[in-house]
Amino acid sequence: METRSQWGTRAGFILAAVGSAVGLGNIWRFPAVAYENGGGAFFIPYLFALLTAGIPILIMEFTIGHKYRGSAPLSFKRMNKKTEWLGWWGVLVAFVISTYYSVIIAWAISYSIFSFNGSWGTDTEGFLFGEYLNLAEVPGQIGSLVPGVFIPLIIVWAVVLGILFKGVKKGIEIANRIFIPALVILFLIIVIYALTLPGALAGLDAFFAPDFARIADPDVWVAAYGQIFFSLSIAFAIMITYSSYLPKKSDITNNAFIVGFGNSSFELLAGIGVFAILGFMATAAGVGVDEVVAGGVGLAFVVFPAIINEFPFFNEFFGFLFFASLVLAGLSSLISITETYVAGLVDKFNISRTKAVLFGGGLAAVISLLYATQGGLYFLDAADYFINQFGVALIGLVEVVMIAWVLRELKGLQTHANGISDIRLGSWWTICLSVVTPIVLGYMMFGLFKQNLL
Ligand code: PFF
Ligand code: NA
């Protein structure tokens, strides 16, 4: 048996974990979620969720991977023979996410090229759904492959699988050492440019204006927890996998704080950039910022191209920077999700990394072709909805309840982490994981089931 791969440096691990966390969720999800849930006031539930669930769970997952030194299924199995399935559940969710996350990165590649020829024209919505995606008229109809999506999608998978073939230190670590600093630089340029636009301040006013009354609404708290879970890539088995490659001597608690705050800083930066740009658009059109706010696919591929058309200077260059940063942020996350099941296969079947990348990554790549068809967007929406409703929060809930109450493993993990960290985990950590997080997530799941089943 080969010895387990290891990160070359502490910075390499931190960059890879930040690379996993910083993704589309920071750029196109956070700004809209914050705006819709109280603006400046949203930072209260958001910080609460970060400190009571996000960072505590991150510390827990880092500790599990480090202590049991395995992919998620193997680590859970070593913790207790009966909990291997919990790791596979996370692995399965990661697999499904990777099949469609890759497609959005492919779109971003196309759009970074379109920004130079102004291909999207003035009807950006018609362009996305009509000319580019060639979307089927009827939901559920598959239609034919769309070459504009198919070709960049092949590139995405070639890059990701190529990096994973090279392994943890020579592949994942080096890629993130290049991608993440590049992403931060691109994004800083974007934000500085955005702040110089006329109307930028109106956008920031709208973003930060606090609506404190909203804090009384439980849905706002649910939104904060949901954002933290998705954004930190926790409960998908990813962070367990990454920390299983840490050397014995690693300050995992400290690392978790760096990753948690690093991700949130990027989120804040994205909020400022996105709203400065929306403020520019609203001012130019003579409407309120609330009329132009969008998130997700609509923000990145419809609203932004339309705004970029109106920029006073550097339009092409700005468009390229924006879509290239989506590509970098997306790729570093896709690498982490794909590694999660690659590692699961290696540990379970004792096969080489090369075979695991070929089988696991290859299968995901083939399935992702479904989303590169004319019906692709409908399937993508369905998969994303399903994952968000029944994947993330539910796994998080089952995970903390199992570890805190069924297996009673928290104390052991705490001792392990404290033995190698400068930061001591006290009762703050155990109370958050055994009481606060289960109550909030339980409430969230209850609400979701009620909404879906009743
Ligand atoms: N944390 C990433 C983001 O905020 O975009 C998203 C993500 C990465 C989700 C990896 C899931 C995942 F497995
Ligand atoms: Na994120």
C-alpha cells in the first residue's frame, strides 16, 4: 500500500481549503442573500452562524480527517464501523454537485471569450437562453448537445482531471497556489474599478442599509446558516478529505479560523463589488437599486453582461476579468469536490489514484454532458434544487447529532485538536456542536419538510 499523500506546506493546505470554500457561492449567492435578508442587519445572524456552526463544524471536520487519516467514508468507518455510510452520503452529494458545477464553469469560459467580441449583444437574456444555450422549448426534453457548452466543458474536465492525476502536492496544491492569488488580484481589480463607477455608492447604501426588524424573522436565520454551510463547503465530505493529507503536526483549529474568515472576507468583498456595479446600473437607468438586484445565473450571465455593455471604459477587459474570476473560483471548488470521491474510491477499493480519477472523474464528466444539451438548464435547476433542499443541511444535522450524541465522539476530537493547537477548544465548541447547531438545523429541516410535503 502507498503511504498517504501529504500537503507540501501549511500555506498549500490553507490555499486549497480556501479554494474549495471560495466559489460561485461567494460571488453570486452571498450578495443577493444578504440583501434580501436585512442588508447590513444580515451580518448579525451571518456572524452568529459562522461562529456557532461554520467554524466549529470546520474544526470538527478538519479534526476527523486529521485524526483518522482517511477520505470521509474511511474516516467515519475508523471512528465507528457503523458510520461509514455517512461518509458515502457526503461523497454522493459531492459527486452530484460536481456534475453540474462543472457546466457553469464551462459557461463562464465561453463568456470570458464572448466579452471580447461583445457576442451577447443588447438582449442578454435572449442571447443566454436562445443563441448560447439553445434551450429546449419543453422542460424535460433533452434535445441535442450544444457545442458552445460541450467544448468548454471538455476543457474543464481535462484541466480538473489533469490536476488530480498529479496528486495532492504536485497537482491540487500547486494549482491552488496559482489560482487563489490570481483570483484575489483579479477580484481586487474588479472591486476597485466598480467603486469608481458613478452610482457605486448608491449600490453600497442599498447593500449595507440595515433592516433590523428582519432579524426577528426565523427565515433570515435559516438563510444565514444555509449560506454558511454552502459557502464553507462543510458537510460534503470535502474538508475531511483535505485535512486527511495534513502532516501530524498541524494547528488545525487555527487553520479552520483562517479558512472561515478568509472565505467570509472574500464574500464581503464580492458583496461590495457586486452592489457597486448594481448601483451603477440603477443610477444609469434612473431606477432604484432594488429593481436591478439579482443572484445566481441571472446575475452573472444576464444582468452583468447587460451592465458591462454600459461601462464607460474597459468593457471588454472588465468582462474578461469577471468571467475569468468565476472560472478560477469555480475550478478550485470543483477540484475539491472531485477529489472527495476520488479519495473515497482509492481508500475503499485500494486502487491507484490514476484509476480512481479515470473512473470517478470520468463518470462525472460523462454525466455532466446531460447538462450540456438543449434541456440542460432544466436538469441543472432540478439537481441544484434537490441538493440544496435535501443534501447540505440534512447531512450537517445527521453528522453533528451522530458525533455529539450517538457516538459521543466530541470529547475525543476535542482532545485531539487541543493536543496540536495553540488555540484551546473549550465548552464554546462542544455546546455549539451538541446544542446550538442541532437545534437550528433541526428547525431548518422541519421547515423544509413542511414546505415540501404539506
Ligand atoms: N463553497 C463553494 C462556494 O461557495 O461556491 C461551493 C461548493 C464547493 C459547494 C464545493 C459544494 C462543494 F462541494
Ligand atoms: Na464559499
